[in-house]
Amino acid sequence: MSPPAAKLMSEDEALSQLLAHARAIGDIEHVPIETALGRVLAAAQTSPIDVPSSDNSAMDGYAIRHRDLTAIPAPLPVSQRIAAGATGTPLAASTAARIFTGAAIPPGADTVVMQEHCTRDGDTVTINKPVNAGQNIRRAGEDIKAGTTILSAGIRLAPQHLGLAASVGCATQPVLRRLRVALLITGDELITPGQPLSPGKIYDSNRYVLAGLLRAWGFDVIDPGIVPDSFDAVCAALRDAAANADVIISSGGVSVGEEDHVRNAIEAIGTLQLWRIAIKPGKPLAFGRINETPVIGLPGNPVSVFVTGCLYARPYLLRCQGVTDVLPRFLSVRAAFKRERPDSRREYLRARLTGEGTSMVAEIYPHQGSGVLSSTTWADGFVRVPENQTVTEGQMVDYVPFSTLVQ
């Protein structure tokens, strides 16, 4: 039996339940750092070395012993030249070493004077301004101490993470295998772009929205094509997907119509654990299992697919991929619109920010219907309106940019 149709689960409860059901995959691969971008780190990484590995110069200048500066200006003979990558010899008393950014400080030196504060005349440099002892030296281990954790398990590796790993000499990274996600797109009315549009048919857009999101999130996509609107065909497609994927994502067929077969098929050959959420758009969202394979049933309207894909499927799938930080972060912005009629469901309005700095405000697309896919390309984020609340112009509202969701 289905959950009672009259009862809608709150968004917070639904998301909490979804994440409680998420189980991270455990298969680990070791990949070169040049191919690790976007992958999920399977184990914390520690540094085997100090960074910097030795005291080095923070700028081009002259390395000296500070106690040799008995008066300013102070002329000193230049005893050696040390470029980055080279090592000098112990610095003789009352001499200076010409040194360049990143070069190791020679034994005996304790200060670097920037070249702008010096005058060079042949083999003699004159220090023209006072300098503090120890100035302009990067100390060994100043950035990273050997044994320090530099990367935590469960992060998606970004370019700066790869650079940090490279800086301590790590050539490979242990990452979790990519999650395999099967698409299940249903609808006899759907045809593939490029084919003639016959009466009663529409071009399939949901596949491209979902497949694009899944690939942007770093998953492998299994796409068997459009599934006919029949109970038997949907059951067969679900069984096949369950045998080959870690998670199944469907679009359409989860509402209450006679041709909505996905929800009925999940109940018939698996278990339905969640259905119908108090959000707009996207109410008929379902979650269940076929054998042990999770199924997320998204609505069929294209905007509903985008909303529920970004706000529900994404955190669940990322958690299954092993990511620890999965929830979207909302900003507080000022509304450049009003909503005078409260809705009993939490609304997600397609919006974009205009203005600059503290004058930035959120505008909403004039047509917020769940079939108006063009609203998602006009907008750059969602404004969240709590259930049973109105919005007045100038009020602070919650906003989340698409750029943080489509990654």
C-alpha cells in the first residue's frame, strides 16, 4: 500500500530520511593526481615532509647576519650568489649573500634585506634602511609540518587540493570508485531530439538535464533510453538497472495517474519508503529500493526535475559517493519581488541576482510554472520561500546559486 495521499512529508524530514538511507560505496582506486580532479578522497592524507623543507628567502635581496648591521647605511662585501634550487655555503661574518626568492638561507644568515632597500656597487652592497632580525625569511614547516593532515577523507578534490598534495610529493591519491547511476526516463510522448516532432509528442529534455547533472557531480551514467509507459516495461527496466547500477534515478511516473507506473512498479517488485513532499515544484518525489539498489523517483515536469535533482538527488548521491559535506549553503539576499499569497508548501523560485555589493537583490522569473524550463536558464539560483509565508519587496530571503548545486 502507498503512504496516505493526504499526508505530505516536510522537506526537512524527507531530506533527513534520504540521507539516513544513504550508504557510501567502499571501493577504492589509486589514481594519479592529474586525473583526480573531482574525485572523492577515500582516506585522509598526511604530509611526509615540512613545507617549506628549509628556511628560504621570501623575496629577492641579500641574506645577512643581523648583528653585522652596526650602523645604517652598512656596506658589506657580497660573498656569494644563491638562486632558487641552489644551496649556499656558510655565510662569512660581515658579508652578504645575494639571494633570490625561494632560495635556501645559507648557514649563519638570519635576515634577508629586500633589494629595494639596498644599493649595489660592484662586489659591495650597502644596506640603506634598518631591518628587523629574522625578516623576510620563510621558516621550515611554516606552511605544513611533517605528519600534519593536509586533506580530509570525504572531500571532492578541487584544483587547490591537488596542488597541496603535489606540494608534499604525493603522486597519487586514494579515491572512491565513481558511483554508477542508471537513468530511467519514462513517457510514450517523448522522442529524442533530431527526430521529426509528430502530433502528441514532445522532445525529451529531462534526460539531458539529469544526465548533465549526474556527470557534473562526477558520476558514471547508465542510460538505456526512453522506457515505454507500461507497467511491465517499467518493471523490467527497474530490474535491469538494479542489477547494473549503484543507484537508479527516474523521471516521471511517480504521481497518481493511471499511466504513472514507476511508483506502482517500485511497490510491486521492491519497497517504497518515501513519497510526496511538501515542496513546490516537485511534490511527487519517491524513494525506495529494488532488491538492495536505491531508487529516487523524480517528477516528470522539467523544472521539477531540476529542482528535486539539485536539492534532493544531489545530496543523497554525493553521500553515497562518500562526500561528507553535501547540503546546499543559502545566502541571505534582499527580495526585489513580492509574493502575497502564501503556499502550504515550501517554494523554490527561479531567481537571479542583480545590482552590486550591498545593493544586490534577487529578481524572480515572471512565470514560475513547473513546465517553464526556460526559467532555469534565465535564473542563476533558487530563492527559498518557507511554507505559509508571504514575501514583501525588500525583505531578506534565502538564496542558493546554481553554481554551488551544479558541481
